[in-house]
Amino acid sequence: MTIEKDEVPLTPQLPPTIVDDEQGLAELSARLQDIRHELSRIIVGQQDVIEQLLIALLAGGHCLLVGVPGLAKTLMISSLARSIDLDFNRIQFTPDLMPADITGTEVIQEDRSTGTRAFRFIPGPVFANVILADEVNRTPPKTQAALLEAMQEKQVTAAGTRHRLPVPFFVLATQNPIDQEGTYPLPEAQLDRFMFNILVDYPNLDDELDVVLRTTCDETVEPQCKLTGARLLEFSHIVRRIVVTPELALLATQIARMTRPSDVHATENVGRCVRWGAGPRASQYIVLGAKARAAMHGCSVIRREDIHHVAPPVLRHRIKLNFQAEAEGISTEDIIREILVSVEKTLESKAIRETIPRLLRS
């Protein structure tokens, strides 16, 4: 499979470059911490979810949030958009939603002075910086596909004319994991466009009690803007200059390859329970996500812990299990944990160790 240069927001770097803007990196880390603090005034707990959302924003990727209703997904996303001074639109996906309801449509407009008529494009709700595609699996595939061009090409085509979307542009879609009746599961090609699959879980007892106390009093908290969209784009260039050593790039690549049953280093459970694994886009997103996480923590080089932290949300929607896995009660999370534990041993094989010198000579 060939990956076009612009298909994934990542430019491979061998040998790695050095971040020459230490002041910019320090500002990036400080601003992102300010945003996390601002969101903590509104959202109780969910720190891992917030961090993964911020990583995706820095990396320029889209996210699929999976969680039951009532876990503040909409509030979290809208508050995040306001804290970065980005335009936010929410699209409620329903079975009767049509593609034009998302992308926009052309209407006939009459010039009263001349009597002439012409078509004029009316932009749809997708023309915003942050799009919440609420319950995206509630709408038929035809309407789901309307997001594909927007997510990948950052544009909408109507009547043969291309209309560019605002920059930056992020799609944050949600799915309800428990109610599958009357839904249209996203096809694998569209799932692969999402950088992260983020699990939004129930809060613990302390956090839920805090939620109750905060939301039942006569007090409202509005997020303060801590970052502009233009500065966010500048930070994304700093993220791309984060150093990734050949060894860690190889680690990220090997993690993705071990999800494939046909790979020589695949574990026994992968060989028995996985129908197909992640493609090359997963390797790219693991590296790019690790770069963004390192930048958030003020590091100019990615570390192993960054790769291990971003691997699960990158992989969990790119691994398709078979009936054997369902019969044995093996989940995608089990497969990912097993890969992360065993991947280091595969890097010690002779064939893998010879990869880095060969790449450096080329």
C-alpha cells in the first residue's frame, strides 16, 4: 500500500533534526499546561482524555471518543475549543441527516438589480475549526462519507468547486459503545483517518461527587482563552522538529507491525485472534503522537514512555479481532498490552538490529 506524502501529517526525519527553538518549546509546554489547568476548572477528572486530545491537536489529528452518554464529552470539547480561541460546531448525527446538511449546499440567488440568477454556496456546519460529530455511527454510510474529504483533504467539493476549510481543522467524533441497535458502524477506511481512539470512562467516586457539587450550585465557570489558533499552528511545527532517534522510530514501527498476524514477530494471540492489524499510518501516528507528548512535557526528544503512552489510542481502532478472540474473551486492549510487553524482545533479533545501520547508510 502506498501512502501519499500529504495523507498523514508526518514528515519522516532520518537522521533526526534538533529543535532549535528552545524558547518556543518552553512556551508550548507552558501554554498547554495553562489549558489543562483551565479545563480542570470545568471538567472534573478525565486527565488522560484531556492529554490525548491536546496531543492530537498538536499533531493535527482527528479523534474518535468512545463513551456512554453523560460523561461531559461535549462540554470537554467545546471548552477546549474556547480555551484555544477556535470556532466550534456540533453536528448531531441522525438517520435522516444528509451529506449536504454537513458540508453545505448551493442555492439559486437572484440579483434584483439585473434579474440574473446564479448559484451561491452556503457553507455547512463543517466549516469551523473544531467539529464535534456527535454519535457519528447513528447516520448512514453516505452521510458518514461526507466527512472523509473534509478530514483528509481539509476541503469540501460542491458542484465541482473546492472550498477550503478553516485552519486548523479537527474532527472529534463520539460513539456510544453500548447501544448498537440502529447504528451504522464506521468502515475501516474511515476509522483509519482518526489518529486516536480515546476511551472516556466513568469517573471515580471522588470525581463524581465533585461533579455533583459543582453542577448543582448557582455558579458557572467559563474557560479563558489561553492560546490562539495561529499560535497552535506554530506549535505544530515545533512538534515536527522534536528529535526521534532511529532506535525509537524502529520501536514505533515494530509495535505497529506486531499487530499483523502475518508478521514473523507476531505473538501467539495475535496469530490466533487477529483478522488484520494496523497499517503504516499507525507507525506514523505513534511517532507523531510521541513527539507531541514529549513537547507537552518540555522535552526536545521523544522517550520510550511517550511511545508506550500513545500506542494504545493509535492502535485500538486499527486491530480487527476474529471469532476466536470473542470466544476466548480476548479484547483489543489485551492484544495491545501483550505487544507492548513483548516488543522489546523482538528488537534484539539480528534482522531487526541490522535495520538501523542499513537505513543510516541509505
